[in-house]
Amino acid sequence: MSKHGPEYIELSNFDDQESTSTNTPQWNFTDSQLQLILLRLGVISDEIYGTDFPISSIHISPEAKYMIGKINELSVPDAIEIVRDALADHKGDVNFLNEDYQLLERLVSRIPENAETVETKHEIEEKYVDTFKNKTYLQIVDWPLQIRLEAGLMHFHSPYPEIRAITEPFDDPSIPVDTFRVYFISLFWTFVGSLINSFFYHRMPGISLGTHTIQILLLPSGKLWEKIVPNKTITIGPYSINLNPGPWTYKEMMLSTIMYSCSASTPYSINNIFVMKLDRFYGLKWVTWTFQILFTLSTQLLGFSFAMVMKKVCVYPSKAIWPTILPTIALNKALMNEDENNIVHGWRISRYSFFLVVFAISFVYNWVPSYLFKALSLFNWPTWINPNNIHLVNITGSNVGLGLNPIPSFDWNVLGSNSMIVPFYTYANKYIGTFLGFIVILIIYYTNNNWTSYLPINSNRLFNNKAQLYNVHDILNEKNLFDNDKYQEVGPPYFTAANLLIYGAYFCLYPFAILYHFATEWESMKASFVNVWTSITDSFGSTNSNIYGRYANDPHCKMMSKYEDVPNWWFVVILLVSTSFAVAAVWFYPTETPVWGIFFTIGINFIFLIPLTSIASVTGFSFGLNVLVELIVGYAIPNSGIALITLKAYGYNIDSQASNYITDQKLAHYAKIPPKSIFKGQLLSTFVNIFVALAVANWQLDNVPNICDPHQKDKLKCPGANTYFYASVQYGEIGPAKVFSGLYPVLKWCFLLGVLLVLPCVWLKNNGPKRIFRYFQPTVIIGGFLDFAPYNLSYYTGGLYISYIFMFEIKRNYLLWWEKYNYILTSALSAGVAFSALLIFFTVQYHPHPLLWWGNLVGEQGYEGGEMPAIWKDISTAPDGYIGLRKGHFP
């Protein structure tokens, strides 16, 4: 077969989902053009391109056939317009591959005067082939075809290879989705998952049945139902239920996955219930089941109503790729075996087989760092040199130190799957911030700034002036109210060096994130606010005729337009009901919380909703408003830790839940699940998750001994609840006015620092070397400062290596392999660890069968094992035998 010969390959019998013609369409391409198209679509690899490999032996998937047809229909003038628009739309888009953007620029720069009739040229550009391995498509060898090819990919599919790898460019609305078996199976696994996740929520490190794990269980559940349940229709009044509509479908699998994913996380308000009820915290007796239900339902569902106004901001735009959700779709596709199994760089194994192999290896291997050789988990080998050297442990320790260690772990549970999900530039920016935070903590600690040298360097707990854990009951009266006389005897609590850094970083991050995002993304932010306003005004109208707005021509929006959208009044009802529950919770129970506090938290979440979700949808980085709410509430309602944690739950969880629901809607958008099905599924699974989590929490409070103790035998140490409680003491019972006026006045200047940092960062973004500062994300860098207390560099250094290998090198040079296997790999590793961890816990940990040998003991020596307090300076050396402000001068 000649590479540039005159012979033609005739492509027929291609299914065009949008074709209205009764005749089978036929499209003609030379064999060399067909090779080039198949190379760009990922059907063949660079090794095959340009050879005499018989095309007749290649399996061409329906997706590839569809795209070939669309490229055939696209005229050169239309393609030129699409490419020019793409250059404008994706300028500065860090998720748009830089080499692909340069290809578009070169294609546009070569537009001839007679673009429509120009003949094929063959121009080999070796510099692009040399720079980017295995990306032969970057050569311009056929200008008319390639500009249509690039335009077709963007106009009929997606500009991002990670999206093209996991989605299809067409949709079949006749595929069953909203079936009875979907709700039965997914709600069953939601119940099981909520039970396990809630039980281990307070464990450190945590164990959970993540979405990827449940996906593996959903497949056999659906297939089993398909085989054993009779194909019968049951009629109940006006409703008919088909028990078994046939084969378990891709969309049923995806809807079940989404239903589970929106309830995979334990409700944030469980922290409130633990802190309120547990005797080691507040020990309140009035926290009844009725209060818990009102409180938890309202905190979980208020964010649900916000999803109504965010669809045009974070669901419909193609730029909102939501990197963290892509493995879920990739795994779904692999499990359903929808895989053309094309050969990429010599790899023949299908996605599904690859998943099974990696899953099995991960399942078996996890026994090594989790049970057989625990020192490999947090591989704190530098401390083995001298485990009783406080300075060595402070710098390199994984348990109580800052974790500076070039080889920190051999445990996927520590390395984390996020390293293969978020873009490399996001991970790298965040790691830069984490490393800078490490340096700042050392400076704070070793200069004894604010008496931190007398305390552990990296703890999320609060300490009294004797360097002992702060007991809030020492400053409360018999009614659990703040007692100033007792406080003047005990004094204020003190932060560790890491806690000082975290709160300073939070105060800097809030003004910086908002102002920087407005300064650098003004046009998109303005459009976002317009879209939100349009969504709100449309909710009072009688039509949803223009729900997609300016995104109506996006290929995925066009496919979703075939389905009836959720009426806005459904969301409005959720908003009214959940607000009423919130008001009832603070009105009828002694939460010390005024009703206006509920509306304040709703308002502040609405203000921050757009920038927070916009940042997360593009970069994969997110942060909450919990600290900002703590600060404001602490000033507005002084001396009330209960009021603070009550409003903190709303302040953090509204936007957090809104983001969770929006990501699930984006999942549905990619998978073409009807919006109404998603709404019903999310609502039902949220209800199941809430009631299961409440039942588990109350059982644990009554039956688990020493829960939330640092040395609890089952590792139920409650890192979240402890942070929650100590924040309520510092900013609630004592209040930020006292903290800022006399104890840590420097923290309030961090807000100003956040404002001042905007100007140089914007200048660098706009004027720095484009090759570097294209990926400069200062918001994410500041976010890296938050990665301490109780975590440290050990949890992120290994992930940096993995991110560089998979999200940069392999994605850059072996794109076809990356598209086919990357998300499957991370899903399989995570699922294997989850199943293995659960089995290990119930077989050898719950009823302990310890292996007492060197490999399990070496990492727990000295300070790292808690044999002695990890403190540099002894309290006896402090003036008058105590640290901090002098008695009689407490703020």
C-alpha cells in the first residue's frame, strides 16, 4: 500500500446518530489520509503510522467511525473559523495541551488565499517530532485534512484528550437508565458503603469504600439481576415497573455509580455530633435524634439547592473538566468492556484485563505495608538513625514531624490516587506551597515564635501554658458556658508552629483567591455571574427554552438537550425546606445560635460559590470556608463554641456539598444521563447516607471505648473531630478578639498580605516567561501551606514523583497509552487497597493479631512512637515554669 498513492478506501456502514437520511452514508479518503485520521483518533499508534500495516485488520470503533464522518462533512472554511475561535477561547488554558495549541497556531498561520481548493502539501517538521515523542500528528503533512481534523475533534467531541478518552461523541437516548433495578442496587450499596465509611470516618489513616470500589461491586450486581430476576412488569396505580428490562447497561452502571458517589463521604455534621455529645469534648445531653436529623438534613441539602444556579458555570462549559471525576468514567467504561482494544505502544491488554491484573496485585501487596512490614507505610527511615533526637524527628519524622524524606512511603494509601488524577501543574504548584510551608514552620519553631518550641512542632491540638492538652471544661461553668474567672486562672490555649502556619495561610488565601481570580479571569468571572443571574431569573419563568445559553453549540450540551431538564422549582423547594430545618434546629434547641446566623452562612457561601467551584473545576484544587466562618462568627457571637461549630457546619458544608452535587452533574453530563434521573438519585442516596451515618455515630458514641483518644486501640483517633473541637475553643469559647488582640496579633495581618500578594502574582502571570508562568497557580501554592497538622510532606513527596511520571512524562510522550490506561491504573490501585484494608481490619486488626518483629517496630521508636512528648524545650526552663502571656495579663 503506497503511503501517498491515488487509491481510495471506501468507508461505509457507519452509524451516524444524527443522520436523517435513509441511505447509508459513504465517505472517501485516501489510505494515507485515513491513516492520519486514525492516528489522531488514537486508533493506531505512531509505530504503525506510515507503514504498510493493513487497515482492513484494524478494528475501527463506532466512536472513530462517527468522527470520521463528521470530519468528512466539515468544510475547510468552517474548520478555519472553528480553529480561530478555539485559539481565542483556549488562550492561557492550562489544561489545553501546549503542543496542540501550537499546532493550531501553525495551521492558522498557513491559511492560503484559496483555502477551500488548496492541494495537499507534505511538510515534515522534525523539531516537533523530536520535542514530543510519539506525536507524529504534530507534523503538518496534509493541511486541508489536518485543519478539518483538529476542528472536528473540538467541535464534535472535546478539545481535551482526557475527555475524548472517556466519553463518546454521540448518544443513544433509547438506552435504559432510570430503572427500578438501578435504584434498588445503588441504594443497597449506598447503605453498605455508608455503614463502612461512617464507621471508619474517625480512623487515621482512614479506610473507606470509595466510588471505584463500589463500581466493581455494581457490575456483578447488575449482571446477576439481569440473569435471575424475571422479565415482568408490575403495575402500581398509574405506574408500571419493569423488573428486568434486559442487559445491564452502561448508563445504568453510571447512574448507580453517581448515586453512590454523592453519598460516599460521611456528612460533615457528624463532627458536630461527636464534639457536642462526647464527654471528652462538650458532653451535651440535649443533642437528641430530632435535632441531629434536622441539623444533618439541612447541612447536606442546602448545597443541593445551589447546584441549580451553577450548571452554566461549572457543568456546561467544556473548560470545566473536573479532573477528579475522570477516573470514575474511565473505570465505568472499562468494566462494561466497551473497549476496542487497540494496540498502543506494544500494549495489547484490554482496559478491563489491565484493571483486574493491577487490582489483584494491589490487593495482595497492600498486606505488606499495612500488616506484614508496617515500616514501609510511613517509611520514616531517617529517624531510625537516632529516634531520640528531637531535631531529626522534627524535620524528617512521618508521625510527629514534618516529613522531609526523599523516599517517604511504599504504600498507595499514603501516596494517594490524586497524584494520577489532578493535572501535574496543580500537584507541582501545591507541592511548592507545601515545601515552603515546611520552611516557614521550621523558622517559627526554631525561633521560638509565640512559644512554639515548648510544644510539638506539627500537631492540630491546642495546649495550655503548661504544654499540656487544653481542657475546655477548665474554662466553662456548670452550664457549659464560658466562665471568665476560670479563664483568667487557666489562660488561653496555644497553637503549635504548624497550626499557626495553617491559620495564617487560610487568612491569606481567602482574599487572595477571590481577588486574584477576578484579576486574571475577569471575562469568565463576569460571564459566570451573568449566567448565575440568568439561572435565578429563569427559575421564576415558565420555560427552560435556553437553559444552555452560549454553550448550546457544545457537542455534549447538544446531546444533553434531548433530555428534559430538572424544573428550577424543584431546587427552590429543597432550598426552602432545608432552610426551614436549619432555622428549626437553632430555634428550638440551645445551640446559642441566632437565626440570622443561618442566613449569614447561606449568603457568604453564595458569594464564594462561583470562585471556589470555578477553581476546582479547572485545577482539581478546592478549599472550604470553615476558617473564615470561624473568624466571623467568633467576633459576632463571642464566647460560644457551640454557636461557632453550628454555623461552621453550614459555612463549610453548603459550598462543599454544592461542589459535590455539581461534580456528579458533570459526571452525568459526560455520560449522558437524564438530569431528572440524577436529581432523584442524588436525593434518595443522600437520605440513606444521612440516616445510616447518624445511626453509626450514635452507636459508636455509646459502645466504642476511648473513641477519639490519641491512643485508641482501633486507631479511631478522630483527627477531624479534634480539629473541630479545638477550633471551637480558640475561636468560639475564647474568641478571635482575644486571640488577635493579645495572643497572636500577627495573624490578622495575613488578610492584608493576601491582598498585597495579588499585584505581584498577577504581574508575574501576565509578564513572566510564558513557558513557566503559563502553569503558575499562586492560589494552589498558598493552598499547599494547608497540608500540615497532622499531615506532612511524607504524604505528598511520593505523589509528586508519580504525578510527574504519569501526568507529565507519559501524558506528554505516550498520550495513547495514557488515554487508555492511566485512569484505569489509579482506579485499580485504589480499589485493591480499599478491599484489602477492609479485609485486614476485620481479620487481624479488630481482634489484634500483631506481628512483633523489627519491620513493624522500627518505625515506632522514640518520639515517633510516642514514647516521650515530641517537644524540644522543657516546660521547666520557661520563665516561672509556664509559657505564654503572664498571669493577670490574659486577653
